[in-house]
Amino acid sequence: MQQHDRSPARGEGLRTLVRGARALGTAAVVAGALHASPCAAQAADHLRIVGALGALNQYTRYEEPFWTQLKTLSGGRATAEIFPFDRAGIRGQEMLRFIQLGVVPFGTALLNLSSVVDVEIGAPDLAGLNPDIATLRRSIASFRPQLQQVLRERYGSELLAVYAYPAQVTFCAKPLSGLADLKDRRIRFSSATQSDWVSALGAIPVQVPFNEIVANVKSGNVDCVITGTMSGNTIGLHEVTTHLHTMPVNWGIAMFVANGSAWSSLSKETQDLLRRELPKLEQAIWTEAENETSNGVACNTGAPSCVGGRPGRMVVVRPSAADNAKRQEIFVRNVLPAYLKRCGPRCTQVWNQTVGSSSGVTSP
């Protein structure tokens, strides 16, 4: 297996630019950012990329290998360097802004974190909207043209790919048989739409950083946790919780975006190559998201089919007919109205023409 440099020095140049951009509030600090690497002299195009979360399989197995192999893929015409945003000193909420400024020439922005700043773009992954990956695909397809337009008009940037991450499900330290049992429990959430979902269940939303989840379950600060099936296993959540409700609350969408100037500075050959190859990477990551969702359940419950995870002994709770009816009710009555209220009047029209049309749930 090819080994990649993960030394602390890697990405220090970008971290310096990020600190300068924060301090000065201007893109002037990024002069020369696109050509600062010594690798740039070795190829016609050199891309500097900030990827998604470095601990996830989508980064280690797909994003990082794709870009480190760009030189071979392009026949030496292009090279790239990549490191994850959580090791580059960038908060997820800032990614689109830094891409707009050129601090990040090419970057992977998480949809739910980006929607903290620009609420509209969170539309295709609202809590309770997509109970399976097929529905998620339809939601993304219906909203993708709007997402392209928003990125071009508001951020001067180009959408190059859309990645999916595994389903966000509910781990609980107390027994449950369905969604109704979650009432009054303290539940960890990670986005505004998840908070809307938790509140609508009659539960108490508690915001906890990912790296503090297990400690908060052990201390009793939270009773349940919404997170990815396999990411929960990775941090040992299966060792401190007992029941796993497998209904996807939502998923996790990421956008691979190019600063407009950085994109236009690439040769036509490199642009054509990326337009041809990035859809293949996108499809591979979507397939991984689907596989990892089911594999995470298998590992947390100790099923023989578990691959790459740590076997647990959790009790799996599949969504009942009552749960599915409750999901639809909460989405229509609570989650969607809360999203549209945060987003503003124009978003109702956008929703109805895009995701609302594909899902059959429109708003007056």
C-alpha cells in the first residue's frame, strides 16, 4: 500500500495563509498561493487541495490517492498536493469563504457546515428527508443545478463533484424500540437540521464536538448520539452504547469546489481530465458511503460480515412502519418549515422547484 506523507510540516504553508486571511480579512495575503509549491515547476499545472476529514475512509481511500496519483493520470502534465481541512487550521464553516478568497484554490466543503453561513445550500440533506441512499441521490440530482448557480454567483467558484458520506444514525445508551422512546432523552446533534429533528421528537438537543462524544456518553451528559455508523464504531461508541436505531436521520454531503481563478488558470487538458475523472471518483465515494453504512451496522452489532471495524454487541433497531410515518410527519411539520424560516422567503420557491419537486413535499 502506498504511504503518504502525514508529517506536521505538510500543509504549513496553507495554515499560514489561513491565519493571515483571518487576521487581515483580505485575499491579498494569498498572492502566489497557487504557485508556492516547488512541485509547481515540474508540471504545467499544480493543484493545492484541501480535502475533507482526514480520519474518514472517503479521504484516506479515495480523495488522497486520487490526487497523489494525478501526475501519473495526467501523463506528467499535472500534479497535486492534498491535506484534510481538519489538519489545516480551517473550520468547516469557513471553507467556501476561503475558496472564494483564493486562500484555498481547491477544497472539499461539507454541506451541513457550509449551510451555517449559507442556509440555502443545506436543502438536499435535511433531517428526515432521505431515508435511503436512492432518495438521497434524487435529492442531490434535483438540487445540483441550483448548487452550481449559487457557487458561481455568490462565491465565484466552480462545482466539480459532490460526495456522499455514510448515514447518520442514532446510538443510545438506554434500550429503545422506536423513535417514540427517544422523548426526553439528551441527544447529541451536529447540525441545525438535526437539532430541529431532535426537538420535534420531544428530546433535548445537545451540541458536542465529535472528539468528545464518548466522554459525554460516559458522563451521562448525553443519552444518545447521532453520527455515522462506522465513524461511531471508529471512536468506540459501540462500547458505551447498547442500541442502534438504523433510520438515517440524514447523511453527509460534501462539495468539491474550485476557486474561479484557480480553475480558469488550469490548462484545457487538465480541465478536461478532471471533468472526465472526477465523476469516477464521485461515484466511488458514493458506493463507499452505501457500503460503509451497512458495514458500520454489521460491526457495531458484531455480525460476521463486519469488515475493518471493531465488533460490538449492540442491539439493532430497524425502523418500524410507525417510525417511517413519524419521520415523514416530523419532516413536513417541523424540519422543513424550520429550514425555510432560517433561509428566507426566496428559498420556498427554490425548494419547490428543486428538492420539493423530486420528493413530493412542497411548501405553500
